[in-house]
Amino acid sequence: MRTLDDLDVKGRRVLVRADLNVPLDGETITDDGRIRASLPTIQALAGSGAKVIVCAHLGRPKGQVKPEFSLRPVARRLGELLGQDVVFAPDVAGDGARAAVEGLQEGQVALLENLRFEPGETAKDDAERRAFAERLAGLADLYVGDGFGAVHRKHASVYDVPALLPHAAGGLVTAEVEVLRKLTDDTERPYVVVLGGAKVSDKLGVIANLLTSVDRLLIGGGMAYTFLKAQGHEVGGSLLQEDQLDQVRGFLSEAAERGVDLVLPVDVLAATHFAADAGYDVVPATEIPADRQGLDIGPRTRELFASKLADARTVFWNGPMGVFEFDEFARGTAAVAEALIASDAFTVVGGGDSAAAVRRLGLPEDGFSHISTGGGASLEYLEGKTLPGLAALED
Ligand code: ADP
Ligand code: MG
């Protein structure tokens, strides 16, 4: 993969595909982690005298112009963090974008409006996507792929534009790929993976692949209940994906055959209902009352998981252990995060909500070897899939 060092950018218009998909509350950015992660590449390009044109998506406006998905607040925050004005183009690749680009001096930065306002960005139809990619590519001389959180998408700005312009990978993408390689090639053992989050179905592919490579797989969060049910236990009103039970039974037997230590919760916080102030009891994971739902792993599981992490040399963690958005049910997630921080293993956190949980809990981000900006992308990489946005940068 070519890197920024391989491009001569001075005086050239460089289109940077970044991942600026931040959570918003109205116009307030509640977590600017992804904007910060995109700064080094933008700064390097501007510092080398490029005319920097940043493009990115926000949410899922589904090909329509929807003001609540405008990147305007992101342009403002990006400008504050860069310490220089960011010109905001009021459209993606129309007159507004062209005017913004024409006005750029060397070292200046523009941000285009939300890519997903254009139906061509996410179109399944190759010709439709390519037509939009050509309009976008027409704004620039060079392309830099740096939106790691979107590299698993076959979208115009990720996959088609690099075929139309001389291109390179940005610093964020090269850093992320380097980390993920350590999880797939010559991984130091014990290699322990902790998975949580809401849905098993999101993570079936990665579980199947991880069972061939990990020493231990710890499962918490909402997805643990489908595993407990597959073992024959009642889970009350806990999150459950009935349609995944057969698949999960297959995972349980495959883990046993391969000698993978698959570790499930031994106790849970069984809440009366789904609310921040819900009452709860600590119950064994095998005895969840019918009228209760598990919203976090329990204290014995916190210790169990920490002990399974203590001697790890490599750890990948994706997905919170409970409903961490409610303080009462954030302790399981905090315990896993703390175990990783205490460990001197190579520790990687993947997943938007997991990274947000680390920040929300006020834990030091530098306590981990790496926090990935791309949950879906890092999972698909670990699944062994070819990621369109990385393949497009290869040649
Ligand atoms: P990530 O973004 O890190 O990959 P996911 O999106 O898979 O994580 O899952 C995050 C969500 O899972 C959080 O909103 C959290 O509240 C939810 N969750 C975790 N444990 C439970 C549970 N026991 N019951 C319901 N939801 C849960
Ligand atoms: Mg998520």
C-alpha cells in the first residue's frame, strides 16, 4: 500500500476520505474521537502544501439531503482542532463544492457536505456509484484513503474514487492495518478475545473465524444470553436471538473440539426492567428469573473475566459487557476495560460503543495499545474478509 510519503502533494488538490461519523445531540458533538483521529493525516497534507478536500459521511440519510445529518457542525469542530478555518462546502460535488475547492490556497482545508446525501455514494449498482465517483474525483488531483471506519463498505468514495485518481493510504488506515495484522499473523499467545454488545448476529462471522485462532473467547453483553439459552438455561426477558440458537450451539461444540476456552458469564445483574434506575439482583447466570432481564455481568464474572485476561499476551475487545449507558450497569464493562489497562499485553479495543464506553467511564485511552476507530471494519478484517477500501488502495 502506498503511503502519504509516496505522494507529491504540494499545490495539488487532495481528496481525503475521512471517517467523521461522530455522535450528535442536535448540533452538539458528544464524542469527537473520530475527528481527532483524522487530524494527523489532514495536518500532514496541509503542512506539505496540499489543498486539502476532506469528504466523509454522517449517519444514514439514505441518499437524501436531510439537514439533521449535515456535516456543518463537524466542519466547525475540525477547524477548532486544526487551529485553522475549514471551508464548508454546502453540497457534496456540486457548485458549492467546486467553488469551495477553487478558493483553496496551499495548506487550506475544505470539508464537503455529507457524502450520503448523494444516492450514488452507497448505490449497489456499479454504474450509478461510478458516475458519482467521477463527479467526486473531478474535484481533485490525488486521493488519500483514511476513513478506516468505512473501509469495509463498497461505497463510491471508498472503493470507486481510488480507481480514478493516483492514491495512497492515510496514516490512520496504515496504523489500523498494522495493528490488525498483529491480531492475525504471528499473534503472541495466550490470545484472548472479549466479545459483548447487543446482537450475536452482528458478530457471527467473526466468532466463526476467531474460533480457529484464539486461545480463549470471553462472551458478555447482550449476546451472552443467546449462548446461555443455547446451553439450555432460561434467560427471562434478557436480550435473546432465538434464530441464532442453532448457530451458537455449533460454536459451543466447535470451541470444545478445538480446545478453545469459551467463557460465559457465571452471574448477572438481573433487572426488573430496561431502565437506568431499575432495581436488580445478582443471580447465577443459570437461574435468571422469568420476569427479569440481565443488563450486566455480575461480580463473580467480573473477577472470572479479569483472571482469564491476567496472563494474556494479546487481547482484542469488542462490545460492552452490559448496558454501560446506565451507570448501575456499567461495572462489567469497566472491569474488562480495567483488566486490559492493567495488562501488559498488546491490547486492542474495536467497536464504536466500546471506545465510547472507555471515554464515558473516564478511563485513560492511552491505557490500551490501540483503540480502533472502526468497529465494523476491524471485525470484518478479523473475519478474514477482503475489505473493499483496503483492496482499492492496494494497487
Ligand atoms: P460496539 O459498537 O462496541 O461494537 P455493539 O454496537 O455491538 O458494540 O453493542 C453496544 C450496545 O450493546 C450498547 O448500546 C449496550 O447498551 C448494548 N448491550 C450490552 N449489554 C447488553 C444487555 N445485557 N442487554 C441489552 N443491551 C446490551
Ligand atoms: Mg455499536
